[in-house]
Amino acid sequence: MTLCFGKYKLRPFRRGDEPSIAANINDKKIERYTLAIPYPYGLKCARQWVKFNSDLARKKKRTQQNFAIDLAGEVIGGIGLSSIRGHKAEIGYWLGVNYWGRGIVPAAVRALTRYALRELKLLRVYAKVFPVNKASARVLEKAGYKYEGRLVKEDLKHGKPQDALLFAKTR
């Protein structure tokens, strides 16, 4: 399944994506603003990610769906739905630093949210962002998500409790 928006598309990860994934995700700024992306992030991590998604695509009942943000065949970011259960799922994303500030992620979030609410028939898509990540909070607001509150000590990052801001879009 592929979703197009402007000159970008959301598509499944595939073999051959590893060099562009590693080149675009391997940045301390991306690690700082995300919960599970390590730094450094090399080709080995990218190969594991592509294999994980290839294995995931073969499952009938998926609790997770991930897509490459593709620009002319290069993976410049990623976006996905996790914790898909019943009527809801969590959305998460990253984008290579060289592509920040271009409106790509709000458009990708809108496209994937539409798919989740219409095609997957979900009633709620939510996201959690670290309070320090003001740009990601703006992305969600631009994509029509509503701020629902602050989750105190919601996650552990490097063993330290972190608050999270909760946003959601409902059908």
C-alpha cells in the first residue's frame, strides 16, 4: 500500500532502503526527540529495521504498520502506527534533519491519519511527544490533532522518567 502526498509518498520499507535510512536518521537531534531511536544509528540498525518490517508485513493481524517517507526513491523519514488495538492506535514519526521545516511531516501525519480512520476504521489516533519537542507538538496541531494533556513520568529515556504531551485525532 502506498499513500501519495505532493512529491512525497508513504510506502513500505524494502531492501535497498538501508543506506538512505541510516544517512537520514543518524543524528543526535533525532535521538533526542524520540523514545526508541538510538544514536549512533548505522547500517546494521537499518538492516534490522527493514527485516523487522518485512516480517511484520507477512502477519495477518498486525499491531504495528510502518512506512517510509519517500522522496524520489530515497527514505528521508519514517512514520507508523503502533499499539493498534481495537478502535485506536498510536502514531509516531521521524524525519531527516535536512528536511525539517518544509511541511513534510504534517502532510505525512494527515495522510496516515486519514488512512487509519477511513481504511482501518479506527476511531482514535493519538501521539505522545516530549515537552521539549515543540516542533513535533506543532506538527500534530497542524495535522488537526487536539492537545489532551500532560502525562507525568509516562516514559523512561536513558533510565530517567520523562513527561509526555498527549495529542489525538478522532473520528
